[in-house]
Amino acid sequence: MTHKAQDIRIKNKRATFEYELLERVVAGIQLLGTEIKSIRMGKAGLTEAYCHIYNHEVFIKNMNITEYIYGTCNNHDARRERKLLLTSREIFKLERKVKETGLTIVPVCLFINERGLAKLEISLARGKKTYDKREDLKKKDARREIDRSMKH
């Protein structure tokens, strides 16, 4: 099953459930050849991924990009640490907010832009409390019930 490159949008559904997303930034990702081929086939996942800052550089850890099926012995490690490509001003801003206010950087969506480059949308996020999560579930259920009653 092949996709058009622009159709690829891999979302991190847990991010919106676990965190309150505040500011969003789009970053490039430093990938290997077999990794971009796997992403174009839609074989990537963000559910357990997280970002961290080390030595004034931003990295994403635990992002799963399945090994390329036609890859040889030069295939990539599925969960290796990958560097995110951001401007120094963006990195400085993220670093300051993470240190000062205790926010975290969460990957939200992986997509391929018009030029065929893989981009990752990251967000500064604040963790939700358990009662916030319960509130969200109640609202979701209420919306679903309303939608059902409208259809009948």
C-alpha cells in the first residue's frame, strides 16, 4: 500500500489527551535514506516519543520508524535518537520555557511537506491532571451522543 507523499500525516493522539498544547513549532528532522522511505510508506509512530534538549540541540527519542522492507544490512535502528532541525532562536526560546516554567516538548504530528521533506510539528505542553482528562472524556462522549441523536 503506497501513499502520495503529501498524504502522510502521522499524529500523536496521546499528546492531546495527556498534555495541554500551548505553542506549536514545525521542525525538520535529520533522517537516513531508509528512514524517509519508511515514512513515505506510512510506517512510523509517535505514541511513545518525546523531545529533549541537549547541548543547545533538540532531539526526539523513541520515535518508531519501522525498518525499510527493501533495506539491506545498512537499514536503520527503528527507535534511534534523531536530531531536530530548528533555528538557534527557536531552540533558545524552547530551552528557556522548558527550564523556567517546567513545560515539556511533545511531538504532535509527523508529515511530509510539498517539497517532499519530512517535518515534525512539536509543541510546548503542560501535563494535564487526571480530572482534566476525565473532563475531556465526558465532553467527547457528550459530543458523540449529540451527533448520534442528530443523525436519527
